[in-house]
Amino acid sequence: MPKKIKKTKKNAMENFIKKIQKRDKSIVSFDFEKIVTVISKAMKASNEGSEAEARMVAHKVLADLVRISKKYKNFLPTVEGMQDTVEKELILSEYVNTAKAYILYRAERTKIREQNAMVPIEIKEKIAESSKYFATSYQEFIFYQFYSRWRDELGRRETWVEAIDRFMDYMKENMGSKLTNLEYEEVREAILNQEICPSMRLLWSAGKACRKTNVCSYNCAYIAPTTWRDLSEIMYVSMCGAGCGYSVEPENVEKFPQIQKQTGKMAPKIVVEDDKVSWCKAFVSACEAWEKGLDVEIDYSLVRPAGAKLETMGGRASGPGPLEELMKFTKRKMLAKQGRRLTTLDLHDVICQIGLIVVAGGVRRSALISLSAPDDYNMRDAKKGAFWQTEGQRSMANNSAVYEVKPSAEEFLEEWTALVTSHSGERGIFNRGGLEAQLPKRRWEAVKNAKQIGMNPCGEIYLQSKQFCNLTSIVVRPKDTMESLTRKMHLATIVGTYQATLTNFEYLSKEWKINCEKEQLLGVSITGYYDNKI
């Protein structure tokens, strides 16, 4: 009878662990007895322990895996991770000789696998075919580090040729017969030979990621937030990999609701699911609860753990930790302003914290620029002195003062002095009042009635609130002629026109789509022009 009870307990724990991922990324059924066998062999090899003791250690390993699976419902153990746990439990159970033998055995097996890991000839040929398009190995390294996607169907990262073919397949999927086969081929060859560059965001995301949301295809955005939902849209845009400019001028910040005094009552529990939209919705729900004087419990158990594979965006997950940090930070800011509204600096800090937690493609990345009123002295001094020691989140954004009219000499000198004494080179200056003189007439007619026009984080283009920008580039080579440059510009414009049609913005409010379809911005930049005498 005791043996039967023990087996039932083991079976109950196995219900939590049904699958395991092998080193080749394949997923197979979890087999508890294999753990017992491995530990038993290690004990025999070191003349330490018995089969019963091996089973006892195996149960401890299984219990460790079950604890993780209860905390993270999408947990998928790996062979390497399980073997690490076996080592740990052998040491904790004081089977020192067995642990040593097991560690040495693993090291030897790793060495054998590395020696036998031969790269197939056909893959070598594909890599060589792609390498010829790069002038230096450094350029090729940059491609593989930042733009080459892992392809499950290939079991490896894609080559340059395969990446461009993925881009072209997605372009044909969207454009269909609007372009001729000859035009498609000309665009493909121009990108392959690095004569032109599409949006590098789109080069990276074309396919599954961009099909999910076209936000992934854009470089930059701008918004003047007035609601909690708007803040979540900054989070969403950033998680899709686009940079985002934003305004914290009184004109929009004062539209945020007043924070009610806390009542001690609880709002409905928030369960965060494992995707970008759920993170954004959870953030909005939490802010709305705190605004109404309520507290709220937030359940992160469905969020995959740090390091888990991201199937659509690529890379590895950050885990729930960054979102938890944002929630705690925002709650602290809001509860400090009970009976009042958030200040411009409060809102700026919350958005910077959003930037701090953003992970796109498994890499922590975000680009932000904050626009504030000239007489907002708190924002002027936001990055004064060693601000990073107490307000580290402020490092995430560049700050600029917005001038609607030409400042007096005294006002300008005061701002410039603050910039110098801050020792951070901030704030910059944004001349909104001079837009009519700076913009092409056709653009001015489209945006002259828009409120709070801003810019992207690089300060390259002026945008309406809730608008994206995108660009393509032509690469100037020393031997280019006016004829070849004109051809490159023609092809880059085709790509830019195509990119401007991508307006399927999952989650974002309708204004984004309206603005991007009404004013389809096409940027064709020139790089390498100093290399050519023309």
C-alpha cells in the first residue's frame, strides 16, 4: 500500500509537467523514469547511493519543476534546465561524488556534441551566397545580430538572401498585382545589392510579426496623451519597436482625471495574459482603479517566464518583472497625488518608466522624446545634476522645450543657461511656431489646423498626435551617376509608397489609422552622399 501511494503522488506531479524541450528545439513527452535512470547510472558510476535513493532525488527534481509550472502556467522545461536541477538536487542531498561525476559526464557529452556539429554543405553555400553582398564582415555581423530572424522551419537564423525574400513575399502578399513582376524583381535586386534600404523595422518584422500588427513596420510615432488609454498606446507602440515622441504640455496633461482619495475598496482582479495587448489593457485597468480610489490585485501567473521563446516577435521574453515594476511605479506616483492631478513631470516619469520596461524582439529597447512648455521649470530641471541616481527612468527620454512664438533674448538666454548648467545637454528647443516656414506647402495645408504638432524621437519629421512616420533610403556609391541615382530614388519611392499602405494597427485607437491614411508620409533619405562628387 505505501508504494502505491508514492506512485500516485508522483503521477499527480507529472500532470503538471507533460512536455519537455530538447536541445534541437523539438518538444517531446516528459518521462519521469528517464530522470531516475540518469541519476541511478551516475550513482552506480560513483559507487554512491541506490536505485531507491536515485528515485528520491528524481522526485525532488520533479517537485522543483512543478513549483515553477504552478507559478508560470506556460512553463516549458528544457533538457538543459532539467539537468541543471539534477545537479543542484544531488548537491543539496549531499551526493557529492555523484554530482561531480554527473557534471563531468555532462561536460564530456557537450564536447562530443560540439565536435559532431557539422554544418551541412547546402547551408554553407547559402551563407556564402549571401556574404557576397556585404563589403565587410562587420556589415554582415550587424545584419545577423540585429535583423536576421530565427526561422523554426530552417532550424537556424536566416541569411541575407532569405531575409530579403521574406520581405518581398510579404510585399507581394499586400500589393498583389499592383506592381509588375519586373518591378518586384527590380526592387528585390536593389535591396539585395544594398542600393536602397526599406524601413529596417519592416525588413525585420515582415511576415508573421507585421501580419499581426502593422505597427511593427514603422520607425517612429508621436502622441499628445490625454487619457490612461493613450499611455498604454505609447507602451504598445514601443513594444512593437517604434520610437515615440510625446507631449507633457499643460494643454494635454490637464485633461487627465483627478486622482480620488483611496477608499480601501478593491476593484475586480486583473489577470494579465501573455501578449502585448493584455499588458496594455492591464495597465489601463490598474490606472483607472487607482484613479477612482480603489486598490486592485494583479495576477501575472499567465505571463511566460523570463527567457522563454517569443514565437511571433522573436527573441526571448522579459518575464512579468518589468510590468510589475511599471505598475508599482505608477501606483506610487498616483497615490502621491490623491485629490489632485498628475503633474507634467509625473506623467513624464510614468512614460519614461514605460520606456524602461519595453522589450521588442527580446531586446530591451525604446526611443522617446518629451516635449514640454518653456515655463515648465520642473521639466527644465528634470535632468539636472546626477538625476540618474534618484530618477534613473528619466534617462529613457530626450527633453525639448516647445516654442509657439519667438522667445525674447532674456527667455532664450535663461533656457540656454539651464541647458549648460544641467550638464546633460537638455532641454533642446522645438520651434513649433515656425512650422509654416519649415514645412512644404502641401504638408502645411494638411496639418495647419492640428493641435500640438510634435516630432519623432530623432527630430527628423513633424507629426500630428497619433501619427506614424516611415522612410526608405537610397545608398549613394562613389561611381553613381545622376541616371543611377534617379533609378534608386524611383525604386525607393515605390517601397515607401507600399510601406505607407500598412495601416492595420491592432489595439491602437482609430485616430492613428485616420491620420496615417489621410497623410501618407513618404521619406526617402540619402546616405553616403559625401562619397560621391555629384
